[in-house]
Amino acid sequence: MKKMVFSAVALVAFSFAGMANNEVKEVEVKETKKEETIVKTNCSSYAMASTIAESNYYGYTMTNSEFASAYTFYYNTCVDANNSGATLLQPVFVG
């Protein structure tokens, strides 16, 4: 009888000891974010350089209204590209 009681107590004790080690452990997950470098173009410099390049390509001096129109076009193109994340290239004139 003593052996049976001892076996029952041992069985219960080892069962609890085995379950105590099965606790859920929280694992900390670290997310690494890749930093993006966004290069914005200076739109006034871009528009000025593009307008001067256009004027030089055609070989004549633009009037004030032609210059303003070309400058505004290049400036707005630059702003749109900056807002969308696009990279601007200098315009190429083919003749």
C-alpha cells in the first residue's frame, strides 16, 4: 500500500513539474525599417537652368513672357516630381 501511495504522489509531483516548464514565453520581435533617403530637387535652380538651356539651344533671347512661361513649366514639372518621388533629369533638346 505504501508503494502505491508513494507512486501516486510521485506521479502527481512529476506531472506538475513537467507542466510548470511548459509556460508560454513571449518573444520580442524587432522590426528593422530600411531608411529611405529622398532627394528633393531645388525647383527654382532646376527651372532656371532648364529655361536657359532651352534658350541657348534655340539660339535666341527669349522675351519676358516666353521666359516666364518656360520657367513656370519647368518649375511645376519639378514640384510634381518632388511630390511623387520621381527623379528629374535635365531636359534634352534634339534638333
